[in-house]
Amino acid sequence: MAQPNLVKVLDVCRVAPMPHSPNLTTQTSLPLTFFDIFWLRLRPSQRLFFYEFPVSKAELRDTILPKLKLSLSVTLQQYLPLAGNLTWPLDSDKPIVQYNEGDAVSLTVGESEEDFYHLSGNGFREAEKFHHYLPCLLASKTKVPALALQVTLFPNAGFSIGHTAHHPVFDGKSITMFMHSWASICTRGGDSTLTPELTPFYDRTIVNDPSDIEKAYLNGWLAHNGPNNRSLEIWESRSPPDAMLGTFQLTQANIESIKKWVKAKWQEKHTEKPSFHPTTFVITSAYTWVCLVKTRKPTTEKVYLYISVDCRARLEPPLPSTYFGNCTTGYIIDEDPNKLMEEDGVAIAALAICEAIGGFHDGVLKGAKQLIPNLLSIRKEGGFLISIASSPRFKVYEIDFGWGRPKKVEMVIENSGALSLSDSRDGNGGVEIGVVLEKHETEEFASLFARGLKYHRVHESCYYEEPKKRKKLVHES
């Protein structure tokens, strides 16, 4: 049953880039690289920022919106492609992102009577509700906007800022860099100066493709529902009607505890110090993957985990950290579900992830050509696949527009085949984990997640070697 409309639309406007300064170098057209083409028809990236700042409708209209619109217009001076569209010109062999004078970003303004504190909480909430606070991309077969934004007022409680970002235009790092830039300019009253860390780098000519991955990806999309299918329509992907979105946290102490336990398990079996060094990402991914497998109890021979890897610093030559666009590849990790459901399942999962990451030394793009066929094959066979979105390194809780840090940041993932990671609001080095589950699965997952953390605390003694040595295992992050 469809949700009633939870948002009253107050305005839909278009925010154009501020007229350019003669000294400001801008980029109006971006050809897609193979990194971008991978995402060509896949669903957009959507995120909600909830700000606890009690205001009335009049204060939103007279104070907050003018500042947001002005700073957005100024920010778009240096992020012109975001005001443009993804198109596929007839005379081009691949799509491009094109900004033309007069293009603008759609900004929806709405009001909601829903419970702000429930929506911005951590408990399980109806996934479908969040779509009311996110804008739509008005896509067609020939043109898709790069970005749409929505500001929603919750009277006398706060407001949310939601973005829907077309994935072939930029990855999570790039869209988050834009949000940091917008917030920075807003807090400084429209000053257009950006720090080097927030200034986008657009040059696509330095992205090398010696293995011709671009051709493989383009041919794959052209042949899908083809032949010569140049459609830019986005694949529909919505959560099941009873899907619930929940947030779970691993504190830094939790992560360190599990790290030590994983290393101890390795030493039990190999009588030597671990040859791998699980990072926060590895531990968080392994722990959540195992909890999801134990919740679902898949009967397949293999379960799969898809991890994305930022390639900027790993390419030859390396790209600047501020490179704007997509610059990630993926790795598919498989494991026997029965092993993951054993007592040392988290250690097995962590080792599998570490081994996959260790493969970067053979070249970060090794196997990239087969990535789409492999994913489609798993999907066709009904395989149990979990993918990981976003990263704690994006520091989304530092995106402050001048009204305080977000109370909650929610990446709206569509189905139970995905989870999201972000930094923790309290800034203590912990990680927030977003999961989508069907309603009947929520209680078991929450119980497994909590019991696992208690298990690692109780088994503190296994972090030590034999009593005669009484020396803690060496921790290396």
C-alpha cells in the first residue's frame, strides 16, 4: 500500500550558478570515463541530512532559504557540471555531462508534520517514508539531470536537506566534496573561496585505460535490451513495501576489541602472529556481513560481498584526491555461508576481505572488465550479494551550513542487498552502519548485532597469549 504524501510542497525553484568571475576557470563539458560508464543506468545516490534547529515557516522562508540559495548559486560557479545534464549526443560514441547557459539545479521546498526525532533516530523506520524527503531526477531516455535538492521543514524541530545525485556523474567522494563546499560557502556568507581540499579537479585526459575497459562497459550497456541501446533511463529499484531502515553503531572500542579477537583467532589456528592487518573498514564490513548472513540463513553455496575501492591514489599516474567524477572499482568477495555462521565467522570474513584488498598490489583494475558480467551473473542466479556504500572517510557529520552539525545523516539505500557506512556523529572514531531489512528480520538482526559485541567483550581473555608470556598481541591498524 502506497504511503500518503508526507510532505506539503511549498515551492519548486531552479538555482543557477552565479555569473562567473573572469578569473575563475570553469568546466562546462565532461566526457565520461570507464569509471563513470560503469554506473550508466544504475540508481542515483541519495542522502538526507537532518538538522535540529527549531524554526518556523517564516524563518525558513526569510532566513534559511535565502542563505542556502545564495551559497548554492555561488558554489555552482566551481561545480558547473552539477547544474547540467547527462546526455548522449548522436555524434558521440559515449555520453557526456554538459552544462549550457540557463541550466540550473532543481530545489524543492517542503513542509512535513512527521516526527522529526523519529525520522532522525537510529531505530528501524519505514524505508519508504524517506523518499518523501528526497527529490526526483526528472530523467528521460536522452537526458538526466546531474543533481536535484530538497529542503524540508519540520516546524519547531528542524529541517532536512536531501540530495539525489546521478551516479554516472560522480561518486560518493565527489558529491560529498560538493556538500562540504556548499556548507563552507554558506557559513561564510557567500564567500566563493574554496580551500584546495574542496576545489574540484576536472581533467579527464589523465585517466588511462590501457585495457580498454571503457569499450567493454559501453558495449555491455549498448547490448543490454539492445542492440545499440543508447537509453539513459535509470533502472527502477525500490525497497519492498515492508522494508525497514535502521542504524547501528560500532564504537572505536568495539572495533579495537574485534580487531584483537580476529588476530587471536588467527594465532590459535596458525601459531604465529597474523600476516594481515584488519582496518576499521575490514572489521566493520566483516562484522555486519556475518550478522546479515546469520539473519538470512541463505541456502546458497556461496555468499558475496561487493566492496568499492577508491582508485585515485592507486592509478598510474595517480589522480588528485579532489578529482571530480567516479573513480572507484569493485571487488567481489565470496565465502561459504556455513563458515560465516560458525563461531569464528567474523575472523573468516575479515581474512577474506583482507585478502581481496591485498590483491590491489597486482593492480587495482585487475579484473575490472569482468565486473559487470560477474555481478549480472550473480543477480541472475539469485545469489546472496551484499554491497557496501559510502565511507566514514567522507566525514558527513562535519557538513555544517551554519546552524550546527547534522543530528543525523542517512544514506537512503534501496534494498536489503546493501549497507552503508559513515563516520559517527560524536567524532570518537566509531562507524555508523545503515541497513535495510524486511520487517520480520529486524529483531533478529538487532539481537545478533548486540550479542556479538557482548561476546567480544566477555572473551577479553582471548586477546592474550599464553599465561607465561602475558603480553598483549601487537595491534597494527
